[in-house]
Amino acid sequence: MKLFDRVAIVGLGLIGGSMALEIKKRKLASKIIGVSRHQKTINIAKKRHAIDSGGTSLGLIREADLIILATPVIKLIQSLPQVFKLAKKGAVIIDVASTKAEVLLAANRLANKNKYFLGCHPLAGSEKRGIANAGLGLFKGSLCVLTPGRVANKNAMNKISRLWHKLGAKTIMLDPKKHDEILSFTSHLPHIMAFSLINTVPSSYLKFAASGLKDTTRIASSDPGLWEDIFLTNNKELVRSLNKFNSSIIRFKKIIEKKDRNSLRKFLRSAKRKRDSLE
Amino acid sequence: MKLFDRVAIVGLGLIGGSMALEIKKRKLASKIIGVSRHQKTINIAKKRHAIDSGGTSLGLIREADLIILATPVIKLIQSLPQVFKLAKKGAVIIDVASTKAEVLLAANRLANKNKYFLGCHPLAGSEKRGIANAGLGLFKGSLCVLTPGRVANKNAMNKISRLWHKLGAKTIMLDPKKHDEILSFTSHLPHIMAFSLINTVPSSYLKFAASGLKDTTRIASSDPGLWEDIFLTNNKELVRSLNKFNSSIIRFKKIIEKKDRNSLRKFLRSAKRKRDSLE
């Protein structure tokens, strides 16, 4: 069932590419237009039947009823004035970036009833990147956070919710700042841990790595460019969650320095209980 | 091909239970005797055909040519005087604990040419525990660190190496202290990270967890009792590696506070390069 006539997707990476494939497969749009910095990406997307047409010019979004912005977040924010300028009257614009406060701050200055903006963050992804790793099923069973802006448009918001539901995701509405605070703990902090942990292990010791180190650092293989933008656009919340994490590490250090078995047991048991509840 | 006549395994958890199943399947011993604190574990091990006989009394190790100690490390160290007392002349005693310096310190006081001791640490495992999760293939493709003690016995050492090779593991020889220093980075630090990270995330935020948090904290579901012992017997090395990790976190925090894009890029790229080299 068609939800939109023409959909333009700017940025055909893992998320943008997977959305294109899903929208195509489910016939949720009559036409999908892809925009990428690289013509090569457009060619691959065409070959994979993810898009009907596309190119490297942002001007291609002019004809779209729904514009999906799926580039790294700083570039995305920088492109917003141009996107709103090019978008046709009545267009719905969404983004799928991992931080939301700065995006909404910029979008709120540009959005109006005729050019509606809704922030979206599908909590799905992988350490793998690019159109080559895009595929069906990425959003199945996932949660997508919706962060509305200053301008309301109930009809457009409902259509976007339905789009995510069709892709297999549940949706939840959050204030953009609250989103960034929560995600600083549930996603950004784990990534910092992974990056820092692998940087801490001496290279000559890596041959002794077993599944523990591999699991905890898998996401350190993520795209540095993407994460650079995420960390820079959520740095204030991240400093706060890093401080909380640091207190926990310092507490742990004191416990083992003192060989305080009772406190150690409590620390480990509460962690296990919490982790066991996760899946 | 039989390597030993009678093998006793003390502690039928994930590692002890899996070793029993492997030795049985490959007919590396004529008889496998299991010792566990719980008769229930012995019953399960018998039902799974992991052991031929067994019970809750340590005295059962008297008849064994090879004694494998696979209990949590502090209990293991405490049991050593009794194990050496009970072991028959000519017996080979090995352990499979995750820390080695304190084990070897204790074993060196007891070992002699007639009761040989070799420390072993198979770098294989899981956040899952117990005989119920034991299985074939756990050691396949893994590395087993051998930490010899004061008393040498080339023949016994060769037989133990061959045992690990039969189980699918490569072996490498290390000084016990060096082992503990390396493992403090490659295994113990990742576990501390996982335990601390999940403890830091507010419970009400857990429903926003995606694969990043799940991957990085999976090992926080590990057996707290086992890890308590590991952290307490390697606390000095761990304080050092924690300090190194902490410097990395503090450096990262400064970088994002200053929004220093160049340093951030270097930090993330070096992490990705290192992690990509891992598998």
C-alpha cells in the first residue's frame, strides 16, 4: 500500500540504503529517488533495485513528497537550509540521525506547515556501513524514536509512524534533548568504551583476545566519520554520562584495591541482574 | 588414542564439563571421574556421558593419573594442599583457571617430580556457565596458555600440550605473571567495562538498548562468583590496566569538550584499525 508518491533519500548508507530496499519491496512509494555524494553509490543502489533514479545533485529532491535525510549528522544539519529551500510545498522532511537536539534546533528555524519536519532515530544499525551492507529486515523488531519539532502536522506524523511500522519498527515519541540524554548512555557511551578499550590494549597482546574482548569492541569497527559527528553533536550529554561511568570505574578500582569481597559481589550481581533483564 | 589412563576433573562447569565431553568423545582416557560440590551436577554429567563415575568427595582423585582442577580460582588455590596430598605418585595435576600467578605461587610450594603441576588457561569461554552449557567444540581454534611451575617434567608437559592440541587448541608458553598482565588487558578489563557500563545505564533507559549496548555488555551476564575470584587474584595488574584505560577515557573527554575534530578522528581511526585487525 502506497504511503507516499515520490520519496527521495539523501545518503544511501546502511540506513538510507536499507530504507530504500524496504520501501521498494513493500511498494510504499511509486518512485524512489536516491541522492549520494558518489555516483558509484547511486549505481550500486540502482543495481540492487533500491532506487528508481538518482544522482549526486541535491536538486533531485525537488519532486519528492517525502525527503529522508540519511547522511552523517553534521553534514545533515549543514544541508538543512538548502533542503528546505528545494523541498516542494507540502513536502514532509525527516532525518534518521543518531543525535536529535542539534538537528531539531536547526530544523525548527526552517520548518512550517507546508514544509513539515519530523526527527526520527531508528535504533537499528551495525558496525558495518554502506549500501553494500544494506538489506531487508534491519528495522524488524526495532524501536524508532520520533522527535517532533516546533511545527505540528498530525497527518504527516501519522504517515511517518505508519512508515516505520511497515518497516517492522515500533515508534516512541521523545523530546529531542531527552533522546540525546538517553542515547548518550545506551548507545554513545558503549561506543566510547569500545573505541577506548581497544586503544588501551597493547597491540602485541591482541593475539590473546577471546570472545570477551571481541564482543565488547566489535562496534569499534564502526565508521569513524559517522561517530565523529555523533560525539561532536552530543558532547555535553556525553561528558555527563562519561563522568557517571568514570565514578563507577573508580568505585570498582577501590573495591579491588581493598579486596572488598562483599562490595565486589554486590557490584557484579547487580550488573548481571541488569544485563540478564536485557534480552 | 589414549593419552591418560584415569582422568579426574574437579569442577564440572562450562570448562570442566566441556573437557570431559571432549576427552570422552576422543577416547583420550580409559576412565573419567567427576568431582563436584553438587551431586546434581554429577548426575547431569553422567546423563550427558561426560563422566564414567563421580561424586562430591575430593578423595575420588586418588586413582587419577591426570587431575584437572576446574573450580573458581580462589577455591582452587585453597584446595591445592589437599589435592597434592591425595594425588598418587606420578600424577599430573593441571588447572584451567583464568589467573595464574597466585595459582603457581601456591602450586610451586607443593609440586615435585612425582606430583607434577602445570598451569593451563584455555582462552575459551562464554557468559554462559555450568555443565548444562558445556559442549563439544568449545576449544576449537582457541589458544591455551601454559604456565609451567618451578618443577620441570618434559614428558608430562608434552602430554598436556598434546591433550590441548587434540581438543583443537593451539598452545603457548608464558610466565604466570606475564600471563596475568596480558589477560588483565585482553579479558579482565573488558569484563570490568561490561559490568561497569551496564551498572551506569539507568534502568529506565534499557528499553532503548540496541545491538551496541547488548554486544558491549553481553559478558556482564557472566558468573559473578567466577569473576569475583578472577578480579581478586589479579587485582594489582588490574589496577594498572584500569589506570591506563582511565587515561584513555579522560583524553577522549577532553577531546569532545574542546570539540577537537582532528584528535577525535585520529582516536577513532586508530581504534577502528586495531579492531579491524582482530578478526
